[in-house]
Amino acid sequence: MNLADLNKIARAMVAPGKGILAADESSGTIKKRFDVIGVESTETNRRDYREMMFRSKEAMSEYISGVILYDETIWQNAADGTPLVKLIEQSGSIPGIKVDEGTQKLPGCPGELITVGLDKLAERLDKYYKQGARFAKWRAVIDIDSASGVPTHTAIMTNAHALARYAALCQQAQIVPIVEPEVLMDGAHDIDTCYNVTEWVLKETFQQLYFQRVALEGMILKPNMAIAGKKSSKQASVQEVAEKTVKLLKSCVPSAVPGIAFLSGGQSDEEATAHLDAMNKIGGLPWGLTFSYGRALQAAPQKAWSGKVDNVAAGQAAFTHRAKMNSLASKGEWSSSLESKKAA
Ligand code: 13P
């Protein structure tokens, strides 16, 4: 492991004004997204859609530091035969790869999941490195359902252990691990419950990272924000989300970690941007604080594109606009008035 090089990649991933595009939807998830816009989920349509984003010059060269790919995409070529990985590299962005293989039911813990994919991960990482991947992602999911005692310590500890095992294997393969323990916002819990569960999850995750000898300087954390569940009647203000999330992260994430890149987790596009912006306006943070959004970057371009060649320019404009808004938010320079000035 060359830690100086891992650190250099990690810092580039959270460079000022830049963040990550999570375009690593599994075939099942992208089908759900395409169903919404009435597009059939064929290999060619998935390629065309992602190629559209990767060819958005301004977004990719100015606002997007790296792209998380799904296994299918990292081996695909653009319509003109150029490997999609090359398109990303040529724009100055870094290719990355989702390496977890989804979730399974966790035995003995009804309703809880464990992320799988550690078997043969070392071999897979070597192949992905040769194909150009310089960072990877593994997502653990933790649900909140206080009435049924969820999450359990078993689920938190087992998922944190898997995250740390994955991260150690990545660093050994000279790949920067994005460590993503996601506390879901699907429930009816309030922001303080989310805060407490996320604190527990992050403390356990960093403990396991230490046990597995992961070098914090060569990783990126991808957490959820402290936020009320979608079904909660007590939604927190933008300022409360920002203040509580910053307090939470400061108490759990060592400053040796170069950067934190949030997931959007079901927030609306503009909410995800506003929250990131408010945190960076607070400032004084020991790590880069930016975005690694999937839905909050792609909902608008998906809608604008809707699978039609004639809409490629509109899809790219929508993607560029969201990328730019989040770039500004990563510097604390966004304001809602900029939302109406859509990119040409
Ligand atoms: P969302 O921003 O849509 O939550 O996706 C980010 C991600 O990579 C989830 O694993």
C-alpha cells in the first residue's frame, strides 16, 4: 500500500468545489428509475443514459471529482467505441466502482440486513484497478424502527466489521475505499433518533476500521445527514439539520479522514443541496465536506432525457445545473435564488 498516493486520490475526490456522482445503481435499481420515466432498462439504454452524463463537459471537468460505476458500466464502451472509463478520465474525473454485492437478511435479526461481497473481493479489486478504478464503494444499510428494537447492536457491529474488512482490502489493492454506513431516512423517527443511531453506527465503524488497520488518511466517509425520517411529522429546518450533522460528525470522525461525501438518501434535489450548503457555511471543518449524490444529482437529468436522443442536450443541462448547485454548496456559496438560473 502506498498511503501517500491513496491520500492524494482521496483529497482529489473532495477537492474544493467538487463532489462525486453516484451512478452505480444496480440493474434492479436503475430499472426502477427508468420505469418512472417510461424507458426500457436495456443494456444500450443504460449505457446511453450514463454516456450522456459522462459527456457533460462542464459538469464533469468542473464539478464532478469522481464517478461511482456499477460493474456493468466499468466494462462498457460509449456508442463510438471509447471505453466509458476513458471518457471519465479524459474529463479530469476519477473512475470508481461499487464493489458490494447487495444485502441479505441478517440471521437472528428480523428486518435487518447485512451487506455481502467480501469473498473474492481481493481478486475483483485487482481487476477493477487494471480497468482504471481508483476508488471503491461499499454501502451498509441500517434501518430505524424503534418499536421493534431496530437497529440491533448485532446489525451495527456486523455491518461495521464488513465495512472495515472491505476498506482494508481496498487499500491493499491501492484503491481508496468510500466507507458508507447509511442510516435510512425511510422511517417515522425524529432527527434526534437519527442523530443517536448515526452516532452509534459511526463510533462502531471507526472502531472496526481501527481493528482492521485501515489508514484513515486513505479513505472517504459517505454518511447520511442527521435528519428526520420521511414519515415523521416533526421535520427539522435546514439550519437544524446542518448544525446537528456538523456536531455529530465532529464528535465521530477523526480529522485524519480527508473528506466526507454525503449520500442524498431520498432528500429532494434542493434539500440535499441546501443542507450541504448550510453545513459549509458553518465552516471551520477539519475535513472536506461535499456530495456523493445519486438521486439528488440524477432525478432532474433522468426526467429531462426520458430516453430520447433529441433530449440529450436538455438532460446534460439538467445534470450540469445540479452538479453546479452542489459544487457551490460544497463551498457554502449556494443560495436558493440561483436555482432558477438554469444552465443553458
Ligand atoms: P443517493 O444519493 O440516491 O442516496 O445515492 C447515493 C448512494 O451511492 C447510495 O449508496
